Amino acid sequence: MVVIAGSTHQPAGGAPPPGLDPERVPQVLRVVLVRHATAQAPGSGVPTDRPLTSDGLAQADRLRWLNLFDLATGFYAGPASRTIGTLAPGASSRGRDVMPMGALGESASGGWLPDDQFAEALARYFAHPGIVPAPGWESGSVAAQRFGSQVEALRAAHPPHVNRDRAVPGVVVVSTGGRVAIAWLASSLGWSGADAESAWRRLRNPDIAVIDLPRDEASRLIIPFGTLET
Amino acid sequence: MAENSSPLQSQPDAKGEFFRLVAEQGHYGGRTFPTPTRQGLYVCTPGGTTLGALNTRDAGPLLEMLRTALERWDHLAVHATTGAPGEYDRFRPDHYPHGGLVLRAIARDLPREVDTRTDDWRKIAWNLDYAWFTREEASSLVPDPSHPGATSEASPELARRLGRFHLRDFVRGEPAPWPADAVREASLSSMVTGVSGDRITVSLHGRIRLEAEFRWVRQGDGESHASPCSFDATLSGEAEWDRVAGRFVRFDLAASGPRAGTQQYNNRPDDLGPAPMAVVFELAGDTLRDRTPPHTVLHAQYFGEPA
């Protein structure tokens, strides 16, 4: 365990300093994007709503100890039990519920496909987001659009935290599936199809990225997937 | 470990990246307003998972945070990185003055006849910094030949750095260095008071007088502010030089006198003075903690003004 003490000049006690003008506060929403914990592998006979495995449940329990979740005022997930379950310990330990939302769900993939066919569909999903990559699949651009619209709709309920001496972004935690997560990041950050597919292939279960969404400015990737110990 | 967070917020090397990873999971994650500071206290795993963070001077909340972090560590340690860190290609050079004079500087207010300070942390505030001088600069304080009564004048560079960068009012916070033209007077002289074997004892005397108006725009509301600041410091102390080692083995120097004014980040707007303040200097050790760089070491003129 490491303790870092940075220099502190900001007043931490006593009279509040004057002069924080709320009109000047940047309107930024921070999204802690969580790819769900380990779920039962897809396959023939496996239910569509794949539950977390015992390992996945343990992973979800570990996530609740992350300081990263402390500033969150909302926990949201796609409707699948694996995404809700990934955030459940972290939300409940902070006195909050996970709010399931259909628009935050994983991209439809038309049921189980053999590995080679799945890989081909996935490559098309990221390389050509404007087309439906396989029967029953959602296109990458449609997925990114509906996911992004829902995230944007969360902004009003999670304004920046403003106190007497500083403002920090409003923070929400969103758990979803890997494909839509990467499709949305690629759309928001201007990734190429190859970069997006590569990012998807490196994803872990669970995995975490942090992205800041300033209103009327370009999105900023703060912590990429694969960085934090999960 | 103690770090100056300001440079780390943008420093393009592994150390900066690690700090930013930890800080972005903490209390100021995403902060851009009124400043992008990430100052504070952080507890993290060696792999960069933040376990606790806050910015406070109060022991109670800090203790609570440390306890929370320890509980989190108990749950996450087994999954934390255990590998050795990789090579560190440092972005900034190491200016530690090996063989030179490394001083610990402590600043605090002195008792006042009429005390109008608010009865909270501001009344008992003190702060710590370090001051670095090269061996050559330090030796300028040793008269040659060294017989009792012999005197010497500190090098202009030593006096300049002492004044501009170390006689700041950092009791409550983080003032900027004095500008070059703020130094109205700067003298520090020594006199041999005793010689015993290889040890030379010198008394230290001097005066450094600083005056400047500091101006800033408060980012929170865009308002301009200005404050005339000053510190009229009388220097007094004693030091012992080891002729064989070629270094000071004891160094005690006090700079005391009236200070006035405030700056943007030194938390003095309610205490403009004049009021008495002291900065005392003593020899630092050579532990890692005592190698903490001076707060202003990254200033372009810390080690000298351009010719």
C-alpha cells in the first residue's frame, strides 16, 4: 500500500473563500464504464441472460472497494443480469441501487454463433459500423447512438459537484457489454475500426474505463480499459 | 511519499502517468475548475488502484480515510500488482546537490502583542520545505583563513536563492517565489567564533528585505486582485564546518521579522499584517524523505538567473 501526500494549498477549513461563480462551472459528466464481470460463456443451451459465474460474483464484490466509485451519484446498467450484478455490490455498499436501462444494454448479436462466424461479424461490426454485420445483429453506429443518447440523458440528473472551493464532474457508473462499450468509445473518440476491434479483443472481465464528457467539447478518455487492476 | 503534485499533473513520464492514474480515481478526479489541481492525500496499490483520497489538514477525516483505505487494501491486496517497477526514464533532471548544503526549512508565525487571527488551524499553522545549495555556495560561508574573528560574505547566489525562494510566507500555503526585483537587500555574513581540530564554528548574521506587489486573477470568478507583500528578515544563527569532509555538520539559521500581504495561494487574505514570522533552517538528513526537492526547485531561476 502506498501513501502519497501532494502539496495542499487549498483551504480545507475555516471561512470559505469567496468567488466561486456557478455560471463558470464547466458542465462535465464523468462516466465510469464497466465491462461486466465474468459470466457464463455463451453457447448452445446457455440462457440469453447469462448469469455471473462464481468468479464473476467475486470480481463484482471486489469492485465495490474501489475508491473510483465513491463520487458516483448513480449506478446504471444494461438490463442483463451480468451487468446489473457487476455493479450491485458497489452500489448497495454506497446505499444506492443499480438502475437497469434497456438503452445501456449490449448490442444484439442474434444468438450464439460459432467462433469463426462470430469473429467475422465482430470485425464488420467495428470496421463498418453503418451496416448490420450479421443477421440479428445491431450495427455499431446504432448501438453507439442509442447508448450515447442514454448517457447524455443522464447528464441532467448528475450535474457537477460544486462546493465552496472547487467543482468536479458529476459521476455515473455504467455497466454494459464489451461490444457496445467499445462502439460508443470509438464513436466518441474517433477510433478507427481496427483500433476498436483491437480494444475489444483486449477487454477483460471485468474491465473499467473512465471518460469525461464536457458539454459542447470533445470527449476525453481519462483511464483506458485494461489499466486498472480488476 | 511526499510529492509536488503540480508538475506531476502534466509530467510526460511514467511517474506523472502513475500520479494521474491515481489522482483521477480520487477526490479531484476530472477537476478543471477553478483550477485543475489534484492536491491531496492518496492511498493506492503499487499498481495504481486508489484506495482512499482526500484533501484535508484535519486529522479526523484523514484517519477515517486511512482506515477505509486499509480495509480496502485487505480486500484488494491479493490482486494487486507484485512485479517490480520498470525502468524509469525521468523527464526532469535530478538537481539534488550531492555534497552540498541541504536544509530543512520550517515556517511559522511568531507571537504577537495583538492577535486577531481566527482561532482555528490558521493560528497554529506551520509548514515545511527544503533548500538546496551547492558545495561551492555553502563554502562561501567559511572564512579562509579560518581563525577566530575572520569573516566571510555569502555568495550573492546563496543570498539570492535564500531570499527569493525560501523566505516566502509559506506558513499557511503555497506562495510564488519573490520576483528578482523584490530583493531590496540581501546580505548574509559569517564570522569564525571557534576552531577545534577540523571543526570551524561560525556565527551567521544578515538581513534580507523583500518587497513586491503580487497580482492574480481568481479563476473562480475572474476577479483581479493585488496585494503589496513584504518580508523584512533579520538572519541569525550558527553553523559548524568540517574541514576534512568539506561540508557543514551543523547549520542553524533563523530568519525572522515582519511580513505583510497575501498571495493567491498562501491563505493570508484575513491576515495582511504586518505581523511577525520566522523561517528557520536546519541541516536535513540524507534519508529519502529529506531528499524531497524544494517546492520551487522547478522554477527556471532557482539555480540562477540568466546572465
